Amino acid sequence: MTGVSNGESCRQARQHASRQHERRPAALTISGADSSGSAGLAADLSAFAACGVHGAFALTLVSAQNTVEFRTASPVDADLVSAQIHAVLDDLPIGAAKTGLMLSAETVAAVASIAERRLAQLVVDPVLVDGAGRPMLAASAERAIVTRLLPCARVVTPNHLEAGRLLGRELPEQADAWIEAAHEIAAAGPEAVIVTGGRLRTGETMTDVAVVNGSVRLMSAARIRTRNVRGSGDVLSAAICAELAKGTALEAAIDRAHHLTARAVAAGAKRRLGAGPGPVGIAGMVSP
């Protein structure tokens, strides 16, 4: 009896140890630091946390900005960006990765080179314009995103201004135009393209356009009257990335991320943080 009891105790101890060492899903963001803590790396890591995923990062740039203005930024050398990514991938169980702002064609090319070999699930958030719609990248960096990075992506999440820049034309604020644009971007290789921007409004709802494996989906959410939308695009792309890292199916990952982003906008709608447009309320949020 003593032997049986001891054996059972050992079995339970092993099970307990196994539970203690279960791998937590992990995701990687390759993005820049927003000194106001509203967008970029900060928003990505908050979204990862909300989805219950460990967040790792490769820093692409350091910026001086606040809720009012983007003042300046200094890129991290492309070789160091690559080194960060490899260091993370060599150790952590990264289930998916996403990109954010990358200022140079060299960095985009370096990330794409790694993605081709080591990042099977890549979400590309092509940050091409600032909050006022002004271009942020040199033409060479934009071309590198189109020619090198988009073919590596599983999901691409441009706003309507960025979608237009990827295609070399302005997009009217019409659903049909956004759908056509999403199909064109998807032709580069991604399984899913989501065009956002809050410009398609019907009554009290706002609609984003998604093309997923060739099928069109219109994703609507309640219209929130607020200027606090900084980081909303980052949250959407990061939440999709986190869900994919957890093994969530693609369409479900997009749905959950869209819902979480809408909740984050609502949560931050009435807050006052800074003199300009404030961040969405993703910090501390937990995804259902």
C-alpha cells in the first residue's frame, strides 16, 4: 500500500510539474517605439497581453512623439533588427508575428528575408502614413513593402489611405472601391486583407472591409464618437497575430480581433490623456 501511495504521489507530482511548464503561446511584434505609449510597440504588447499571449519584440525605431505631433524618429540598424528577431525565434515558441512601422527599405528587406524562412504566420500592418494622412516612408521603403513583404504575409491590415498607397492610387470612401483594393492586395499572396479607417458609416455603425481567401466580408461595429483612436490599427493587427499564435482559425481570429478593437475604442472614448487624440483603452483589457 505504501508503494502504491508513493507511486501515486510521484505521478501527481509529475502532472503538477508538467502543468507548471506548459508552454504559453507567444507572439512577436516587429515595430517601433512611440514615446507617448499610445501606438506601435506599446499598443501591440498590450493587445498581446489582452489576448493571453506572451509578447516578444524586435525594435525597428525610436521616436519622439506625443498625442499632438510626430517630431522625429531614428531607425534601428537593419542588422540589429534581424539579430533581435533571430534571438527571439531561436528561443521562444513564437506562433505568429506582426510588423509595424519600418522606416527603411533595408529593414523591410531584412524582415522579409527572415519571414520567408522562419515566419509562417505573419501579419503585416503597413504603416505608411501618420494620423493626418501624411506619408511617413521613402518611396524605396514603400516599394519594398509591396514587393518583398506582402508576399510573405498571411494577413495584411492597411487603413484605406495605406491601401491606396500600396496600389498607387487614392481610394474613394466607398465599399466597392475598398473591396476591389482588398482583392488586388490579396493577389500578392496574403490569405486575408482587411481595409479599415472608420470612413464607411451607415447611421450608427462603421464598417471595415475584409477579403478572406477570396470571400468578401463586411465587418461592422457601433459608431463611437471620439477622437481617441491612436493605436486602433495596431491593436487590430496585434490581436489577429495573438489569436493566430494561439491556434485560432483565421476567420475567427479576425472576428475576435475586430471585436476587441471595438471594445478598446469604446473603453477609451471618454478619457482625456494628452492634448491631442488619445489612445484606445486596450491597457489592462482582457479578451473574452
